[in-house]
Amino acid sequence: MAIGRSPSVKDVAASAGVSLGTVSNVMNRPEVVSAATRERVERAMADLGFIRNESARQLRAGTSRALAYVMLDGSNPFFHDVAQGIELAAEDADMSLFICNSNGRPGREEVHLDRLVQQRVQGLLITPVDPGAKHLREIAKRGIPVVIVDRVAAGGEFCSVAVDDVLGGRIAVEHLVEQGHRRVAVIGGPESIGQVRERLEGARQVWAELGMAADDLTFLPTAGSTVVEGRSAGERLAGLPVRRRPTAAFCVNDLLALGLLQQAIGAGLRIPEDLAIVGFDDIEFAAAAAVPLTSVRQPRQELGRAAAKLVLDESGNPEHRHEQLSFVPELVARASTVSRRNY
């Protein structure tokens, strides 16, 4: 049958010789239709080139078969690994996934969220600029499940999935002290980001507990957590007086650490003999760096999968209770802190 427009459900019904209700059942409740009738309807759909109008179905249902993830920084592979975990869980639930990038800008985050609400997504996952932002609570009040990813939800208002960042800072700096370093720099920023504050807090805690001199732990703030900022931090580090210059650095993410590593090698420093470096996240590029990078590993895909399961439970389980899941980080020692013969 040739028609001069997109085929409709009525066209399918006419071609298959069945009622509109039967076509609807084939699309939505195929188990109630006999195999022979279902095959006839599906053949008519294929012959006509019929494409289901999912938008119309969503309007009728009031929701969609889609989740959405608003990541904080699309340039950071960590968030792509988290998104992959979310996507795998969404696929298991036969759902689609929208992915957006706020780029750390509150205004852009709000615009993305407004558009996703208009799309009637079934659940929202977000690594927010500010976990306490008013617009997140407003979305939740509209009945849309919201799960905070890689942050802790203050007050238990939402489900959240995160790693213990304070512990991560502790094990990074403890490792450097164990390697014999007595002057250490913590590099990262901006401090408005919760992970930066908590990783710095963990570093300071363990430094004090180990009886190290407070002035020998130097914090070098950065404007962002990028490779470029890591190179800039390396230049500032090199400019410190020799007697105060740290012999090791803990960077609050791997991109900073990789930038610092680039700058240090370019300046002729030996890694780790002249400068030891620890990153955070253990992205794929960490192990593949010119000098394999020691890093505090986060279970990136597991974070995403766990977050997706929480948002799906909240959307479909009337007995749902909010959970704040905390994963334990793990230090992976490589050549940027440890002699190759020792790891």
C-alpha cells in the first residue's frame, strides 16, 4: 500500500484487517494477541514503514521510557565512565538515556533540567554544581525522582551515590608519607566543589595525625580541575623556594595530575625521584601516562549503575526509601610515586 504521508495506526489496522484496538495491543500488550494476528500486524507495520509515535505515547502516559544524566564536566573521562554505568543499567531496564553537560555552570544546569522535565523523563541523575540547589528540590516536588551522583545529598532529601572523598584524601597523602615525603602539596579547585574540600580535609587530617609539620602541607588552589590547570600548578610549584618546595603532590583528580606530570617532565624533573605525584579517579589515561600515574581509584561504572538502580526503584516502587550509598576508594600505586621495581 502506497500512501503519501507517514503511515498511521489506522493505516496499519486497515492493511492487516484488524481493529485499532488490536494494533494498540500488539504495540503495548502483545501477550494478549494471538501469534498469527500479531504476525499479521507486524508484517503490515513493516510493509508500510510504520514508526511508532513515542512522543504521543509519552503525552498519554505522562512519562517516558527514558532517564537523564546531567554530568558536571564533559571533558573529564571520569564522568563518561559514570555515564556508561548508568547507560548499562538503563539498557537492562529497556530504557533510553539522555546525557547533558552543565560544564560546572549553575545556569546551564538549570536550562538542561528544565528541558529534561519537559521531555517527561522517568528519572533524573545529576552531578550538581550545588547539591543543595533549590531547583533540584522543585523538580522532586513535581514527582520526578532525582538521584545525586558523586556527591552526598545533604539532609537525606534525595538518594545519592558517592565515594568517601575524605578517606580518599587520607590514603593519598598517607601513601606519600610512607614513601618518605615530608613536604607535600595538595593541588585542586575550586574549593566551592565539595569533593575538593573533602579530599583536602582528608589530606589535612592524616597529615596532623601522623605528626607532620602543618607548614609542610601546602595547598595550591586551582581555578578548575583540568590538564591546563595542572600544568599551571606545576609552574607555581617550581617557583617556590627550594627549602619549602614539596617533593610530592596530591592532585584532587587525574586531569590535574596528568597536567602536573607533563609540566614536570618538560622541566627536566625525574618522576618520582624529584617529584612524586598522586591523582584521583584512576581514569584509563592514568595507567597509560608517560610515567604511569598512582591514583585513588573510584569504582566509576559501579557508581553509575548503583545510581540508576536507585532512580528506577524510586520511580516504580511505592515503598521506596532514600539511600545514601558510599563507596570505598582504593589506592593504586604506580611509577609516579613508587620505584618500578617496587610495584
